[in-house]
Amino acid sequence: MARDVLKRTSSLSRWTFVALGVTLACYMANAFLGALNQDEGWYLYAARCVMGGELPHRDFFFTQGKIMPIVYACFGWLWSAFGVLGGRLFTSFLSFLALMIADSALVSCCTKSEERKLVRLILWSLLGVNLWYTYFTCIPKAYGLCTLGIAIGLRLLTGLREKNGVDTVCCLLSGVVFALLADVRFSMGVLVPAIAGWLWTQRSWMGRWAWGYFSLAACGTWCVLFLPEVLFHQDAFWEAVRFHAQRESLGMFGRIGCIARLGRFNPLLTFAGCLMGWMLIAKKSSLRMTTESRSGFLQLWLLCAIVLGSVHILAPVPYDDYFIPALLPFAMAIAFGFSRLPFDSMRAALAKTVFLSAATLTICASPVAQDWIVSGKDRLWVQIKTKPDLFVLWDVAKRVRLEAARLQEETLWTQDTYLAVEAGLKVPKGLEMGPFSKPMPLDTAPRLAAWSGYTFAFHYPQLSPAADQRMRIEQLQKVYSHSLLHVPAFGQGGTPLTVAERVTQ
């Protein structure tokens, strides 16, 4: 019997090692082949602004918290020389580190060696071997840093129980980490009251004052982060907060569509979640939350996933990628619940099946992999990309740098901010948010400009389609009358890009 268990455990270790390798391959493939996203441009540009001594909200318009640009600016020496690719590789590192820390939190809650191997293989299969998850935690959006913060905060909470009582330092640090997340992405602030409430209900085994230490640290951190902005830069700060509430709502059917897309991109995670939900509703004894047991953390992880999912489904436009931070604690709960299933002899085989299924879906059926090579469909014919989006960006940025050097110009008028980042140029004040920027006059426009299908496409701040886009593009063409380059398919969505020069009289 012991020999069989040891054999299964060794086999699971090898499979987990393979899953780690596939996860790294997914991140590298997304870094080089993943489709361009407008958001990664203005996030990286904000980090460059901070590197230049500016701060979000105070010195330039930014619609999220200020922690991410500051963190990326601190490591700018590492990624900025490599442009968008550097930002992607740095974000991939943060996200991979988040999975490793989440793995550590799971393992700390398991008592048997085989259980530890099981939860590891399930976690890496559900998230790491998932092109959709690794894509959105690879491109420089806030999700990579958010998942890292969630993983660190949850790992600190799993270290609370000690023989001599609660670990006060871990509790305080966890409160600080979760409070900081609210200044990475405002919606993450919902985790603080949810976790504080959970700690209060679990006083019997988590410690009598754990909720108080956690709440005190979180509230103190929020005062340090937000009071200066509320007192001295309140107009810009509240404008950034209101930006998300003023978006034009998709309505009920739009929300259902976003949830359907989430299920489409995560079929294995959706099935596992439905199975776990049925087992919890059926009150299976293997998943029962017993007091004085680390199985109670399953309840915490589910709570974090539910509150994050709920706050994002209530957003005016609940894009499917908004749920990325919720998927980390959700997958942790599924992996831990899997280790407590009653059929001991079959769990190892099922865990391997989950990995093989995840790898098959990633390689053969992922829409993300399709986006690497397909740019859409023209009637009956699929349009094949001649180059990955990032490679096209490199070519265009090289040409833009040459033109900027010829004109001795350091500023590029564009709403495709990732082009300015890749070319190492600035954008005019007020255009830091790319297509989400406020309307800006062309009176003091620089000599070089680039525009695509995203330019003037939205009304600020509702981000509804702009009926006057063509008229405004024509005005831009009058200012920049000397065309230098035309790219038929560029950037997100593969829209036509024009690079032009303003001819001075």
C-alpha cells in the first residue's frame, strides 16, 4: 500500500514538472505572439511618466490606482529598453510568481504528500496551462500585479495559525497587501471588508483579534494612500474613479454575453466549478468546513472569488477579462476541494486527465492561439496574418523613430499609445490614455502623427461609438497632410494605420 502511494506521488511530481514547463511556454508564446491590446500601451506609458518624475492623477490623467505605474517604474531599468515585449516579460514574471505563491498557500493547507502533489497539478493545469489566463496575465495590464497581491495576501493568511495563537505580523502584512490592491485596481478594494468579515466569523480558530489587526492595517494603509489625493488632488482622483461608473452599460443581455465568453475561454475551469458547486450544495462530507481545520480556507478562497466576480459583473461593461483576479482564488478552491474527494484510488489518474485536457484545449481549441495567426474573416475566407502583431509594431516603430530623428521631434501625436512606447517617444499632454483620453485640440500638435481605427472612435467618458469619427479624422488629415507610411492591418483589431507629417508653412 505504501509503495503504491509513493509511486503515485512520484508520478504526480513528474506531471507537475511538465505542467510548469507548459505554463512557461504559454507565457513565452503569449509574450511574442499575443495580440496587441490598447490597454498595455497606456499602462506602460504611465510607468514611463512615473520614471520621469510624474505621478498619476496629480500630473496626468489615469483611470486606475497609482501603484502599478509606480511598481513598473521602479523596475523600468529591467524592461523599458525592450518596449512592449519588456513589459510583457516583466508582467509574465509577476504572474508566474503569483501562481507559485498560490501553490505554496495550497500546499500549506494539505497534510499528506499525495494531496500536495494533487493540488499543485490541478492548480497549474487550470490556470498555467490556459492560454486565455496566461495571455491576460502576460500583457501589461493590472491583472498580473493583482493576482500577485492576492496570492501574497492569501499566503500570509494561511500562516496565521500557530501553536501559540495568531501570527500578528502575518495578519498585519496581509491587511496592508489587500489594501494596496485597491490602489492597483479600484475594484479590488472589495476584498478588504469581505476578508475582515470572514476573519470575524472564524474567531474561534483564526484568532480572537485577527480581524481587528487585519482591519487596522488595511484602514491605515488606505489613509496613507488615498487621503493625500482626496485632500490635494480630489478633482483628478474622483474623475478617475467616476470614469468606470460613467461607461455606457451593456444591459442584461450584454452581461450574459460576457459571462458566456468567460465560460467559452475557460471550459475546463467552468466544468470544475460546476462540479464543485454541486458537491457543496449536496453537502458532501469530504468538503465540510470543520472548525480547527485548515479546510476552512476553502471557504475564504471561494468568498474572495465570489465578491470579486460580483463586483465586476455589476460593472457597466463586465468584460470577460475583468474576472481574471477572481479566477486565482477560485482555482485554488477547486484544487483544494479536488484533493478531498472520497475516491482515493482515482484522484491521481483524474488529476492527470485534467492536465491532459487542459493541454489539449490550449493547443487545439484555444481562441487565443487562433488570434496568433488569424486577423478575422472576409466573407468566406479567413484572413491570415503575415506577421504577429508585435513584429508589425516593431517594424512600424523603427520607421517612426527614423522619421522622428529626421524631424528632431520627441513627441508623437497618437492614440495608439503602444506605438509611442515602442518608438521611445512622448505623446502630447492629455493623450496618455490613448483612445480613452479626453478630447484634445490640435493647436499645438507635434510634427509627427499616427492614427488608426481606434483614433477618435469613442465618446469620452461613456466610451460609446463616436458618430463624428470620420469628420475628426479628416480634420487630422488636413493638419498632417504629408503621408509617410500606411499599414493596412495594425495593432488591436488589425485596423489601418497611417503615419504622417505636419507640413509647416
